[in-house]
Amino acid sequence: MKNKVIVAGSILVDRIHAIGVYPHSGELAQVRSVHRESGGLVPNTGRDLKLLDPGLEVLAVGKVGDDSDGAFVRGQLADAGLDL
């Protein structure tokens, strides 16, 4: 029998803004780059479980929007081998 785990909870998109230097109070910083990462309990725990046991069936349960961020997160979860 194949082991199965259901991971339910928050599914987020983190926007990471890289800056050159940390500004002092009242100063501005130039953003050098911006990228997205999936985050929250479901992506983080689900990916970790798949890394620990690639044969484990992991079902990701949560609510995501029907927009580009939702598509991004669904793609990240599918690429990690999670069942959506």
C-alpha cells in the first residue's frame, strides 16, 4: 500500500525584493530585482515531505486565486510532485 499524506493550509506567493544596501531611517533603497517564490504551510511542508520520501503521495489542499500568482503556485506545487 502506498503512503499518502494530505497537507492543508495556507498557500502564498512571496515577492522577494533584492536591494543593494539596507537604508538608514528616512532614506530610500534601490530595488535591484524582484522574484516570486511559493510559500506558506502547504508548499513548504509538501515539498519537504517529497524530499524526505519521493515515493510518498502528497495531496496539497488550499485555496488559490485564478490569476497569474495562482497559476505560478499551482505550477510550483506540480513541479515538486504534489497532487493538486
